[in-house]
Amino acid sequence: MAVFLKLLGYLRPYSLLFAFCLGLVGVQSALELLKPWPLKLCVDQIIARQPLEFWGWTVPADVLSTGTELAVVAIALVAVHFLSGFVQLANNYLTIRMGQDMVQDFRCELFDHLQRQSLLFHQTRPTGDLLYRLMGDTYSVQTLLMNGVFTTLTSIVLLMGMFFVLLGIDWELTLYAMAVVPLLILAIASVTKKIGNLTYETHMKESKVYSTVENIFNSISLVQAFAREDEERRRFVAESQHSFDRKLTLYSLQTAYGWLVGAITAAGTAYVLYVGARHVLEGDLSTGDLLIFLGYLASLYTPLNNIANTMGAIRGSLAQARRVLDVLAEDKAVPEAPDAKPLEITKGAVEFSGVTFGYDPERPVLSGVSFKARGGATVAVVGQTGAGKTSLISLLLRFYDPQKGAITIDGQDLRNVTLKSVRQQVAIVLQDTHLFPMSVHDNIAYGKRTATREEVVAAATLANAHEFIEAMPQGYDSLLDERGSNLSGGQRQRLSIARALLKDAPLLILDEPTSALDAGTEAQIMEGLDRLMENRTTFVIAHRMSMMRRADLILVIKDKTVSEMGTFQELLDKGGEFARLHALQFAPLKERRPRDAQGQEIVAEAP
Ligand SMILES: Nc1ncnc2c1ncn2[C@@H]1O[C@H](COP(=O)(O)OP(=O)(O)OP(=O)(O)O)[C@@H](O)[C@H]1O
């Protein structure tokens, strides 16, 4: 019920249009009522030559010639069907449009929610599953409100209208016709809950398939390199088959349910036909009235059928909607203080005071980290793999908030400023460059959408990227492939440097992007980086000594904290962890070979 009420809220902006569409259904129902009348007039007045009784008026049988009467009846038949079809067309258009708009609202809410969530949320949720919820499950709002609520409401109105009309023709037959209602309620109660549960399971299985496919194709180079195609195919087929099995059970149940509802209403029709024919034989009812009654009976059972069927659809869509609402209820966004102000960077001084952070608060990866970096300084973060370098940098971007301590930029605690203002003032260049499948120009201008071509070219030139861009078939308008895979690693990095240069943010974060490149490419990229780092506070996860030498401050992360800090020379003189790392990097290869307990080099023996 709570899910239903929540979804009902999405109808509020469209309540006027919804009411108008209900009105249209009223008009359409009135036209439906007129549909069997030409047939009755033909049988009773034209063929049997009886006078027409109409609201207390009696029209004698011979007012018009038979030919004229037949023509009027034929034209009336076409006109009623034409008008009814037109109203239905208008109604369908409006209700579908309204349903789509509601799906769009629901989708946008989920999309915004997902974009707000912290990296931790996205790292733990399979993207394929989220995609399915966003693109598939959000349709539930349309199914529920338009196919469910709207159809039920119009069916109830239609049912009541028909009930009174039929009462007027033959009250006894009407009561017999309504005898099927308790049976229908029984059918609805016994099957629809099961349909709802099965729908939920089916969608869970289906989104599992999406996640698997997304996983496989995201790592397609690995799959191919390890020749795992057959295993991955088996995994895909097995999961897809699970989903089909569930779907087949669901379809079978839905069909059996439809068949049960159809059988109940057919029994009702048969009974009415049986009793009605006796009424005609006994002279209590004219043949035309029986035809009208049977015609209306279909119109009485159609809404009953619709109500029964939509109960199944409602259950199913409630189950789907629950999958969207579950995600909406899970809020792992980095919280924004209610009185948060935009971050104002003047110098760019950064301070960490007693910062403790863990992805799981019980297991910190950084503990009691404190340091100060003056504005404009280059800070190198150094440490062994898994030491916590990326985690420290992520805190600066406020991808996460620390559990203890505070991070300030120019004296402003990051928790008290708006998230957007922090990220707008930080440019970032990562080792693993992210590029979008759009033009080179748009990729460079990603952080500044208003950038002119001149500005983009200037940034690309500073990043040493202009030459290779110009050599591309359409220059700056060349489209990049998915993740920029039609470029080399060095070219991708030069583009990301150009992107950061164009953003011109006072704070810069680098995950030393040259560490995996050859010396020639590194030199080209270093030139671009040096220009980028000028006059900005820069945090760089440094892997190469050349980068560490450039730094004004080196932070050595060990045992979850900053174990040493200082300039390159200070740390070397100190002879601690940094000196050890330095010695390891510059030691001749021979010294780095593994040794046994006695210090003897371990050499693999030839077979
Ligand atoms: N999203 C995450 N969820 C849980 N634990 C994480 C997550 N990301 C990193 N960790 C853990 O936090 C610790 C620090 O990781 P981090 O990535 O900050 O190290 P790093 O120094 O940048 O390593 P590398 O040089 O290998 O990139 C590691 O033990 C890692 O397993």
C-alpha cells in the first residue's frame, strides 16, 4: 500500500489532465451505449414494424419509408462507431503521453539520485542492475497509474453505468448477470499476489543478466586474452535461461488467470442467454431487447474483465516499482550541510587535521593524518601499493567524508561548503584517462562547456596535443570511440591534461599520469603538466623520483598515516621509509633479486 501511495504522488502534476481523460471515457461510454441501438431499431421497428417507445414518447412504425429508415439506421451505425473511435484515439494519445511523462519524471528522479550517490555506492552496486531499474522498472509508474488505476476507475464507471441501463431493460436478467462478480473476486484474490511475486523475481533475474553482460563486455579484452569466451557464454546462457524460466511461469500464470476470468464471464453470458431466451418465448421481452441486453452484457463484462486483469498488472507493477523505490530509499550521498556555502579559494592552502577514514568505518585505511600545504605548493603523496594514497586524494575531492578530523581549504571545512563548488574548483588528471564517445573538442571542453574553439586549441597546444589532433581526419571534430580507444595511452593523457588546463581550477589532482609511458612521451607530457601545475596547489600521487623532486612537500603514507613529510632532500637525509623506497627504486636490478635466508641470490636453475 505504501508503494501504491508513493506512486500515486507522481500523478499529482497531471491531475487535471487525468480528470479530463476520465471525462473522455464518460463520452466514449455513452457512445458505447448507443452502439447496439441501430440493430434493435432494425429488428423491432423496421422488420417487426413495432412502434418505437422512447422516454414516454411513442413513434408510430410508418412515419418514414422502410428505405429511409434503413438508411438512417445504417448512417447512425457508422456515425456512432466513427465518433467512438475518434474519442478513443484522443483518449489513448493523452493517456499514453501522460504515462510517458510520469515515467520520465520517475526516471529523472532516479537518475539524479544515482548521480548524487557517493563512489562507494557505485562501487558496490552492479551497473547493469541499476541500468535495468532505471530503464525498465521505471515503466511501472505508467503501468500502475494508467493501465492500472485509470483502467480500473473507468471500468468501475462503465460497470455502474451498464448496470443501471441493464436494470432498466430487465432487472432479473441483470442480477443473474452480476452473479459472476463474487467468483471473479475469488479469482483475483487467489492469483494476483502470486503474479506480483513472480514479476518481482522475473525482474531480479533479468537485471542479473544485464549485470553479467555489462561485466563481460566491460572486460572484453581480458575475456579474450584469457580465451574465456566459452565459459562466459555458459554463464550468460545459464542466467538468461533462469530469467526465461521465470518469465514462462509468469506468462503461464497470467494466461491461466485470463482463461479463468474468461470462463467465468462466459458462464455468466450463457446463463443470461438461457434465461433471456425463455423471457422472449414467454413474451416478457422483445427479441430486439434481448439483442440489446446481450450487446450490453459484453460491455458489462468487458470492464469486469479489465478490472480482474488490471489487478494482476497492478501487482506486477507494484513489484517493479518497489525495485526503484528501494534504490531511492538507499541514500549514500555525501551529505550537504543545510547552510553550506560555496567554497572560496584565495590561496589554495590545504590542511588535514587528525583525519581518520575507512570505507568501512570499523576498519580505517587512514588514521590521524595531519599536514599543511601552502597555497600553490606541489604536494607529492608517496607510499607502497594499498597504503592509502588514492583514498587521501578522494577525501580532498569529497568523494567521501572522513569519520574523524577535518580537511580545510583556505580555512573552510569541506563539510561546510557545497559539494559542487569543491568539485568545480578541482581539476583532475588520472592515470586511467576517462574519455567520452564524443568529439575531441567536446572532450577537452568537458569541464567548461562554454569554451570557444580558440580556447580549446590553446589548451591542447599547451598540453602538446594539438599536433596529433590536427593529424586526425576531422581534427578537433573527430569523434572518439568508446572510452577513447582509438587513441594511444599517451594521446589520451594529453587530452586529459588539456581538459584540466581548460578548466583552469585553482586546485589540481594528478595520479601521476606519466608512470606507464616511455621516456619520449613522458617528456612531452611533462611539459604540459608543468604548465598545468604552475600557480596551483597540486596533489600528485607520485611514482617517479623525477616527480618527487619537483614537489615542495612529500607525504609518505605508511601504516595508515603520514609517517614522514618534508622535501626530497630532507627525507633522503632522514634515512627513513622514503630513503628506503628511493634506494629500492635506484638499486641495481641485481640487488633487487630475491635472496635466501643466508643472503644468497636465488637463481632459477636450468632444467
Ligand atoms: N572502495 C573501496 N572499498 C573498500 N576498500 C577500499 C576501497 N578502495 C580502496 N580500499 C582499500 O583501502 C586501502 C587503501 O587503498 P588505496 O587505493 O587508497 O591505496 P593506494 O595507496 O592508492 O594504492 P595503489 O598505489 O595500489 O593505487 C587498501 O587496503 C584498499 O584495499
